Amino acid sequence: MLEEFKKFALKGNVVDLAIGVIIGAAFGRIVDSLVNDIIMPFIGALGGVDFSNHFIGLNSGITATTLAEARKQGAVLAYGNFITIAVNFMIIAFVLFLVVKGINQMQKQKKDEASAPAAPAEDVVLLGEIRDLLKQKAV
């Protein structure tokens, strides 16, 4: 059983999947930083809005003005955080769309190159020319 698990765990697909998950996690952190540190402050500066601290307190005991303090006081509906995460998702989805589109184009080019007829070999061309010359002499 241990040998079977070893074969499974060391298959190329499992290792590729693990690498993909690690890269995906790192990419997620990059997108989080892009959205939180660059895009949202820019949007906030344009509209005078900071999405990170937009929330609705779900009880009357919440008097804080920042999300972190409000969460300490009780339950809050952090819709600004949701907007930030939605923007993250849109960026990740768009980037993945571009990656898949690029891979599909590369596969299509490879398929087109493979389906293109190969040029005949030099000796086949030469034999064809000899045949044609013999036909001309026979006429």
C-alpha cells in the first residue's frame, strides 16, 4: 500500500497540481496587494471613498468608526471588504482568462503546424521530374 501511494504521490500530475496550488496562492497574495494597495486607494481618491472601512453595525452597541474596532464591538456587515474581494476575483478571473486564451492559441498553432502537409522528400521530387520528362519524350 505504501508503494502504491508513493507511485501516486510522485506522478507528474500530482506534482504539477501541487506546484499550481503554491503558485496560485502566491498569485492570490499579489492580486490582494494590487487591489488593496493600488486599485482601491486610487478609486477612493477619485471618489473620496475608502472601501476598507465601509460597514454597517448589526447592533446599537457598535460606535466605532473603523472596521477593525467595530468587529471588536460586535457583528458588522463589512460590505466594503466584500467589494474589495469582488474586485480581486474579477482581476484573477480576467488574468486566468488571458492565460487560457493564450494556451488555446498555442495549441491551435501547434495543431495547424502538425496538420499541414509535409513537403515531399527531395528524392520523391526528383523522381517526379524524371517521370514528367519521360512522359514528354514519349509523346
